[in-house]
Amino acid sequence: MRAFVVTGPGQHALSEVDEPVPGPGEVLVAPASVGICGSDLEILDGRRPAEYVTYPLVPGHEWAGRVVACGPDVRGIEPGTPVVAEGVRACGVCARCAEGRNNVCTGEYAETGFTHPGALAERLVVPAGQVHPLGGDRPVVPAALIEPAACVATGLLEVGLPAPGSRVAAVGDGALGLLAVALLRLTQPRELMLLGSRPERTAHGRALGATGTALRREVNVADLYGAYDLVVECTNSTSGAASAIGMARRAGTVVLLGISGAEQPSIDADTIVLNHLRVQGVFASSRRAWRWLVGLYDEGLFDPSPLITHRFGLDDVGKALDVLGDRSAGAVKVVVLPNRSTG
């Protein structure tokens, strides 16, 4: 089969490789769509921390597809079933897994698309226990965005969904921030603000349910301080995290999803203490969040398809990566279709 293989930083190509065979408790899947995100660019450039990547590697952790075959001992999943699957391959026995927080498993880090072959290939194998079947009448291609949305959902479920009528905000107008808007809309907020940096992105926020948008360069962010019951930060910047903490009301809640990579602290601890804030970090996505998102998707309550702005075939993974990295291309979510006939 064909697969996009990264052998090391700066070294990648579409290659012919052996098709994987599902072992006991595994399923073989034909990916219908694969979302490309910033962490995939980090893999190509060698910027991802060494403990979170294993070369050579087939990337692709955001995906949806159809089951091709099941290994021994797999029950309840049939070939042809449309599916998504959790990426983190947790040990299942540590203290965090016992709590249901499989995303912060204390065992050795393992995740599809980072340490195990991902979905930028015509086939991939995943553990059956991590697979979530999709409703048969729902489109498969947009379901690739369930993975990044599950990261947002993990934070929301950890702190508790805001009560109807709350004032909520998302900081950051990348794909993650826009998915946060789509999910926050479902909580029936009185106000849903999106603070972003690019007008073409914040326009998507309006379409997804934001009641207001603002561009950082056009507003005094301090004017938004202390206004929101819940703020979800998705910027990957120290300034975004600081803004999110400032925007929360006293005794409010902040969910931090962005990873800035900054070595120096940038958050004022006194602001957190004096305003009695709850600040929740998020790493990856929990099984509880996946189940919630798949249910919302199957009911048609969560539809990420408007965020897909570019589609490419497996032959054009390089172009897909270039578009994602080009701010002038207007990309929100770029997807690759490894098996166009399966979607």
C-alpha cells in the first residue's frame, strides 16, 4: 500500500510499504479523511519533543474511515462500519486510567500518528477498544475533526459544562478555537465571544454561533477583562493564555488548550489567586469526551464540515502541508483523502 512516511526531520516521501495485518483485538481501517494540524508540521520539521515522537513514522492522528477487517477476538465491529478512534494508547491499569483519565496515562507515552503508524496511508491498524462506530447515515469525511474537538470537550467536561445563560469566550481563531465555539454554542450561552487575530477566521466563528467577535489588533483586550464565566484558550501563545486568564470573572474558570513552548513563565499567579480562578489544563482527549462528541455527531448536533476548507489526495500530502503552513492560503482545516472512494 501507499503511505506518507517521515523517516526523520526534513525527510519524508510517499512510499510503498507493506499493508498492516490486524492482530488479536485490532481492526484494519481504510482512512476516508485525515486532518492535518500544526503538530504534523512539527513532526516534519523535527520540532516535536523527542519523547512525543518516534521516527520513522506515518503521521495522521485526526482521521475517520471504514473498517476493512477485524483481527481475532474482535466483537461488535463489522467490516464496512464507519469509525473514528482515540489516539492515545493508554495502559489501562495505572492510577490515572483507573480514574477514567486515559489521556494522562502514566505509562509510556504511545499515540497513533506520533509513536505508532497514523492514517496518512491507505490502511492503518488500531486497537478495537479505542474504536467508536459512527451512525451509518452521517458523512464520514468531516468526522476526522472529532479528534481535535475531543480535546476541547475534554476540558469542558473536566470543569463542567457552563449553565445555560452563561457568558463564555474562546481565545484563538484557529481550528481548535473555532471548534470550541461550535461546542460552547450547544450550552445555550447568553454571550459567546471569539477573540481572534484574522478576520477571515473570526467570520467562521460567527457562522458557528459566536454572538460577538473581536480582533486583538483592533480592541483593547483589557476592556474584556473580568467579563466571562468560562474562557477557553486555544492560541499556543503566552499572550493568549494571559488574556484568557484576564477575561475570566472573579471565581470564573479558564481552560488552557494551547502549548506555547515558552520556557519562561508568563502567567501572573497573583491574578489567579486574587480572582479565585479555576484554571484547567488539557492534554489530549479522554474517552468520556470521545463518547460525548460521537453522540453529538451522530445526532447532527455537532457538524464541523464548514471548517474544512481544503481537500487533497494522498499524492498531494506535501501540498496539503504547504497550504496549512501558508497564512495567505486562507486554510482553516486541511484534510487528506487517502481512499477517495471510502468517504
